[in-house]
Amino acid sequence: MKIAFDVSGTLDSEHYGVAIRYLLHHLKLLGHEITIWSNSSSYIKDFIEKYNIEGVNTMTKKSKHDLEPEDHMDICIENDRCQTYLAAKHIIWAHEVRNGKTVLDKIVDGSYKELGMNNVKD
């Protein structure tokens, strides 16, 4: 799966950042395509340097209209509930990732759709 993680307020959150970074690390180990995105490329660069993260894609956030539907992320982890325009098929809200292992299990077994919101309009 293609999974994007927001930086500001999500990966760097003092409330859920540790659990979300756990999730990122383990999804990467399982072979998922990980993208770290933000509205600011400097946030991405600073975060990657601070946590010495390698082997991930980076980009500024994309809207549904910026990418073809087949290029949308399967899932994104986001803290800002107003950002439903993001190019992701499903959004898991950062506050739902209080336990990275629980969310990891839900992504692996496919039951993650009970979290967050489906971001695809029929």
C-alpha cells in the first residue's frame, strides 16, 4: 500500500508522535511504500534529518486534483480534519493512533477502514 504521513501536528505531535512514528517504521519494514508529506518542504527535511529516516518518499501535500486517482495514496495519517481534499483514498486521523501496534494490526488485516474516513466519493 501507498501510505502518507503528515509531519506538522502528526509525526511530530507531542501527544501521538511516538505511536505514529512506530507505525511508520513498522509499515516501512513490512514493505509498504511510505511517503512523508507536508505543506512545507522544510518541515519534511527537518523531520527526516532529526529522526534519521531513510528509504521513504517525500513530497508536498497533494490534493485529489493534483494527482490521477490511480496515484492517490491508499491511506494518509493526518491531524487536520479540514484536509479532506488530500489525495488519499482513506484518512486515519492522528488522534486515532494512540497505540501504533493496534493501528498497524488494523492496516495489515484490512480493518483500518473502521478508523477515520473514506475519502473517495462515489
